[in-house]
Amino acid sequence: MQSIDGRPVYAATDLVAFLACEHLTELERAAMAGLVERPMRADPELDIIRKRGFEHEARYLADLQAEGRSVTRIELDGSIEDDGDRLRAAAQATIAAMAAGDDVIYQATFFDGTWRGHADFLLRVESTERPSTWGPYHYEVADTKLARHVKASAVLQICSYIDQLERLQGVRPEWLHVALGGSARTIERLRVDDYMAYYRAAKERFLDAVSDRRPVAFPPTGTYPEPVDHCEVCRWAAECSAQRRADDHLSLVAGISGRQRRALTERGVTTLEALGDLALPLQPKLQGTSEGALLRVHEQARIQLEGDIPLVLGNQAGLTQVFSNLLGNALKFARPGQIPEVLIRAERVPAQPAEATGNGAGTQRSPDATSNPLMPGHWVRIWIEDKGVGIPQAMVPRIFNLFARGTTKQEGTGLGLALVRKVVGRMGGRVGVESQEGRGSRFWFELLPGDPRQQMAVPVASPPPGPGKIL
């Protein structure tokens, strides 16, 4: 969302974000009101995905042209300084192209003063039964998505474009189209009428949430940054994570579900520490959670309270990315029928050059690794160990390479571990893995100790591994 001509302007992404996380909407409102500055999130994985999205869009455009369809491209005029005037010019160019009956309109722009939208493609459909304002034809929306199946958020986004398209052409299109990613490059066709009622209900909820009746504040007072899937791509993720950590929020307990958090909160148990110290069994029993499940999250909280992971010198966003990728892999590649179990532990290791550490182990220092003027006598090595499917031995030395995958039985891009190596390298560290196929993997990364008193160029013997954290 942004302010244009002195008033708020929304996009389909704002609506999708609201349904994913209402706290995000309140943060964006606070930023638009000038109460806080929007953070800039540098995420190399998102950059790669964005690039692949542009390439997928270009392939679909080429396919349309190969079918003999003529394409009209709508572009925002960079010479127009005012945002509102620039959007209005592009929107008028889109209307002119539709009125002229152009075959395919690429990057169609809509703007009504409150909502803006940029549909990937408008496709002309000949129809005497559904004529538009301009003649016996109308337009349908086609959007490209990298996903291999249609997601609700994609449909909602396209419905936002259809809402504005219908207003302009005077008729609702019968179909919407989603050009999916993957090798199959399937194009799904969905009936518009099946989704517009849901879209209008969602839009009404959103407009109520951002209405003038709702006061704007920072930090937001009416919402809380509960962890959701959208956090993976959210610019505010680091700020929300810091708040949860400062609050010792229940979501810090590994493996706890949203339902369990809500039930515990209703009983006055609102922090990781409170859950770890909780006396069991609970009377009366916790609603919607078995005694066994409660015991597991209680034990997990207790272990995390007792654990001892030392400070390291690094970037918070980078470390979040590293842990997210490594833990995500550990959970994804659990053996079938197995409850995933992940051990996180740390130890001090003597400084040594990056090299292979023996059969079944791979160690790599990223080409992006920065030199460290302190040349410490030891590093902190953090291990993330699982009991999953493991990695074939022939793949271990290459597992951190771009597009390398240990198995084809699970979906993946082959980017996650390459990004782990790149991010750790930029923090001056290195990464490695020990793995046995069928028995699990032990990934590790090394960084400088975060305590300045420990950053001394003296030999330090490696002590026995400290207590770990079982997730």
C-alpha cells in the first residue's frame, strides 16, 4: 500500500497479505502514516525466484506470439514524475488498447484512485453472448505463476484484476487463466463466477480493517506477529521475530502448533519459560491437545531453556535464512512414517583451512567468504543433525552447489543449500555436512564467536560438545 494524491492506494498483494497476516497490514499502515520506516529485506533466494518468475512470464509471452497472436505492451512512463499521473497514463493506455480490440495486452494497468493492478496478460475473446462496451468481444485475465498448482492467493489476485476489468469493459469474463511453472507448463482455466463471491467478502474485510475507524499505531496494538507461512517472504520478518524473541513467545518452542499456542494462552501460559516450568498433568485437560502432545512440547520448551548455544558474529537476517533452510530440509527429508527429530548443538573448534574432512563429509568455504582480520584461534561450529533419509555418498561433495539435490523424491529447487553456503561465506564462515544414506545428515556451519573477549588469536582446544536442543 502507498499514498498517492494524498490518499491510500491498495494493490492485490495487500489483500493477499492481509488474509495471510493482519499484523502485516497494520505494520504497512503505520509505515504509510510515517510512524516507522519500511525495512529493506535483502534475500538472495527471493531474488532468484523473482528472476525465474520473469523468465516464466517471458516464455508464456513467447508462446502467445508463436501462436500468431499480436501483443500490445503497456509500460509505465518513467518520464512522468508524479506516481498518480504515471498510473493514470498507463491505465488510459490499457483502456485504449481494449477499445481498439488489441489481441493480447501485456502488463495491463488498472487504477481507479483507490486500487491499482497490473495483470500479466489480457486475452481477447470473441463473444456475441458476452459483448463488451466496445463490441462483440471481451477480455479475460491470464497470469503466470511459478507454482505447479493453483494457489488461493493467485486466484484472489486475479479476481482483483477482474473486478477492475469488469468495471471497464461492462461484462464479467467467464474464465480466468493461470500459466503454471514446472516442466509441464500447464495452463489452468477456472470459472470466474466460482470465486468472485469469496473475493468480494475478503475485500470487504480488508477495507474494514484499513478504514479510518481503525486507529494507526506503531507498534500495532490490536494485532500480534504470530508466525505464518507468509513470514518467509515478508519484509518485516526480522522485526516480528525480534519481538517474539523479546516476548519469549510460545512460538519459539520448536514443533508447537498454533492450536496448542492458543489453548495454552487461554490458560495463562504465554511464554516459552512458562511452558517449560509448567507442572503436568494439567487439570482440566488442555482443549484440543492430547496429553502426549502437551508432554512433547513441554519437554521441548524445557530442553530449550536448558540448552546452551553460544553467541556468534553474524547478520541476523542471514542467520535466520541459514537456520530456516537447514531446519526446513531436516523436516522435509524425514524418513516416511517417522516423526522428525532434529538436534541443534554447538562446539568450539580450532581455526583451520577449509578442506574435505574425510569419507562421507563435505566442507566448503564460499567464494563469497570475507577475510577476517582477527584470525581467531577458534570458531563456533553449530550442528543441525537429523535422522532422515540422508544423502547419497556420491552427492555429498556437491551438495552445496547450485541446483544440487540429494534426492528427487521431494520437491525442491536445489537452491537452499547453495544459499546457505553463500550467506555463511559472506559472514566469513564455512559450511559442511556428514551424511549416511538412510541414517540421516549432520550439517554444520562455523562463524566467529560473538563475544569479543573470545575473539583472540590463541589456540583453543575443542571441548566436548555442549548440550544440544532437540526439536
